[in-house]
Amino acid sequence: MRTDDDDELTPSLHNKKKNKMSETSNFLGIVSGDRRRSHAEVAGRADRIASGLAQIGVKPGDCVCMLLRNDIAFIEAAYAAMRLGAYGVPINWHFKPEEINYILKDTGTSVLIGHADMLHALRDAIPGGVTVLAVPTPPEILSSYKIDPDHLEAPDFAIDFESWLAGHQPYDGPVVPQPMNMIYTSGTTGHPKGVRRSAPTPPQQAAGERMRAMIYGLKPGARALLPGPLYHSAPNSFGIRGGKLGGALVLMPRFEAEEFLQLIERYAIDTIFMVPTMFVRLMKLPEAVRRKYDVSSLRHVIHAAAPCPADVKRAMIEWWGPVIYEFYGSTESSAVTFATSEDALKKPGTVGRISPGAELRFIGDDGRVLDVGEIGEIYSRMAEMADFTYHNKPEKRAEIDRGGFITSGDVGYIDEDGYVFICDRKRDMVISGGVNIYPAEIETVLLAVPGVHDCAVFGIPDAEFGEALMAVVEPQAGVTLDASAIRTRLKASLADYKVPKHIEIRASLPREDSGKLFKRRLRDPYWEQAGRKI
């Protein structure tokens, strides 16, 4: 038991720890690796970037494309675009040159800001008239990724970013309404689409601030950690907001489990945005490693983007306490449900109750609004949020609208207590012999099978039933799995028609940094072979 005299009894130990933590846990600004910039430095650089962009010709409503990994420069460039009333457009840096070319053309951008090493492959992908600014690739990114050392210098068609920045004074133009970044959807069907919102009105701005404070746990002075990629919608919103609150924003170039725990302790982190795969990787650390780090500063850890197995959520709550929250939503809809740790323990598998200001409808195939407990496609509306359109594709916006409510294609239901459950994405639902089957349910059971690290379940062509269930399973390191043994385990928990007819063991499965599985890469070859698309 601690007493008031403890500091006097152990002054050297107390002072040593205090000195060790004071430099980092009290730092105010943005951190990436060993680099730190105060809020004043970030604001000054953003103002000079804005001045340079204005000289290039960027004006309100224009797009500024950013091909940057998690880096302080990303935040600065986004703030600069906002200062001009322009849209910052993060580009998924995993994209191939032709995919990047599509976004550059679709946005009509006049400028691309990118890490120097990634620009070399884009010589033929950058449209004429686009000014290319090459940001030096920082040390923490060089140590986290395999990067060609010959590509560290800016290519000859690009301008060195730091030299360019040094030639500009802070922007002194008028204050204009600031839109959010324009995020391109992942493009699971066809080309990706830019989700474009107009700058919010004051009431919409206030509603958005209240929503982000509740969902992300962001408040003035927050000390936030961002291990997810800034090119994704929720991490982007979290990072852009977190960098303006006067506390600390710590960026990770990529998620590494033990380093993540080190950063929580080192910077006294209280707020984090995560995805469930990060939980899984943390739980795989030896218990001695997990207990080595002090995570008592945590007060609000929010996760989203992919389903979280109930047993993983429970284990994380037991470890960190009731500080873990979840939301469900999309780039288009915002966060339409919200779940506390208590909700997760009371209703395992729920994504929470409907968020304040949100409305949900569950629609059947016949267009009928369904009752409690009935499974249907989820449509939502957030009346206080600024509405959106798809950049250059208003017809695509109309396709997902039903009476002012929009859908991202998810299927689920609401129970009698007001808790929402997601069954699957509508396009992932398998109809086998006329029966609707939701792969997410089967995947949850598969992940509980000993030795299974990851899995994906989807439908493939079947001559008799139209579709048959296919499961692709990735084993844990050093484990050998047997398909027949897996099938036996599944039969103990699932109806026979839900047990995959085909099970394949693969060394690894393709996932985005957000944790979302590239299921299309696994499924499409089977349908293309049959001469069909799904």
C-alpha cells in the first residue's frame, strides 16, 4: 500500500523514474520515431506549405494529393490544404502506378506530395501539369520498410520538398471554410470513389466535434497514439483531429506489438485508434512481455474497421480494463453505432447501440423495413453531419440512397435491447441451395480453432447448389493444420450447411493495413474461371 511518505523513503528511485518519463510524457506536439515537432513548429510549416500550394494555384475546392506513409509531413500537408479550403487526398501507397494515375486524374489535382522513395516508380503515371514535391523519407520509415537505397533522392521530375518549403513565407490569405480530407474508398468493386463532403456549417462543425469526442475519446490535451495508416478514413480523422488538441500525437510508421506498448508507457498515451488484428498480435506476445509495460495511462481505446472476435475483446478488457470502445460505420456514414467495454461483455459480438444523432433501418430484399431481430441490409442517416457525394460520380451516390438513408452493403439486425449486430457484407453473403449463409459467422468459429491464425470464408461456383462454401485458413507459425480435422471441429459448433465444402490451407492471407481482408483476391479467380463475376 502506498503512503504519503513513499517519496521520502525512496527519493532516488522516484526521481530517476520521474526524470526518465518527464521528457517524453510531457512533450506537446507530434512525434514520429525519434523526431518531434512542437505544435507551433507544425503550424508554422503548415502555413508555409499553404503559401507554396497557393503559388502553384491551389484554391478552395481543389484537391491536394498526398502519397505519404505515416509521417509528420502528412499532417502538415493536410493542415495546409485545409487552410486553403482545399481537399487533402491521401493515396493508399500500396496502390500500383495505374491505380495512382487514376486518382490523380480523377481529382484533377495540380500537386502531388510524396515520399521520395515511392515517386521513382511513378514517372509515367503522373499526368502532365502536376507539380511533384518529394518529401525526404524519414529514418523511422527507412528502418520499418524495405526501401531501395538508390531511391532516397528526389527523382529528376520532382522538387525537393524541404528546399521548396524554405522558399515560402507563412500564408496570410483569408480564413475560409475548411473541408475534411477526401478519402477514396478501397475499390472492392470497380475504381475507388472519393467521398467528398462540403465544409461543415457551424452547427455541423459542433455536432462533428461532439461525435469525435465521444467516439475517439479526443479532448483538449489528449495524448494520442496512431498505429494505423493515415490514408484510411478513421485513422485519418483521428490523426487530423488529434494533432490539433494541444497534447501529443504519436505516429507509428507501422504496427509492431512490443514497440506499441513501449510507446504507450514512454509518452503516457491515453487515447488510441486500433483495429482488431492489432489486438490479436498483442495477445500473442508472451505474458511476461505484456506485463513489462505500464499501460495505466490509457482511458479510451477505440477500434473499428473489421469484426473483433468476442474472446479477443474480452481478453483485452481483462488486460487493459474497461477502456476499450468500438464503433461501426463507414467513410460515407460516419460512426452510426458505439459500444463500451460493458456493452461488449454484456452482449458479445455487438457493435453497440445507435449513436446519438444517427438513425438506422434494416431493409429486407423486398424493400420492407424489418422488425427487431430480423436480418436485413443496414441503411443509416446522420442528419447533423454534412452530406457527401462521390467525387465526379453523383450517380454512384444515388445508387446507395434509399429515402435519405445510405448503405455500405452490410447485413445485420438490432435486438430487443437496442444492440446492433453485423452478420456480414451483403456481397459476401453466400446463397447455397437457396439458403442464405453469412461467412462472418463461420470465420468467428474458425478463428477459435487451435492453431488457426487467420481465415476467410466465401462462396465459389457449384454446379448443384449455385454456390458452395470455401474456407482458406492460415495456420499459426510452426503449426500444421489438417482440413478434415478443422471440418470436424466446425461441425461441433455449426449446422452442417454452414460447414465449408472446401477447405484450403495457405501460408498467408492478403490483408490491408486497416485489418480488412482482401477477400476479393481470394474469391475472384474461382468466378473468373467459371466465366462469371460476383
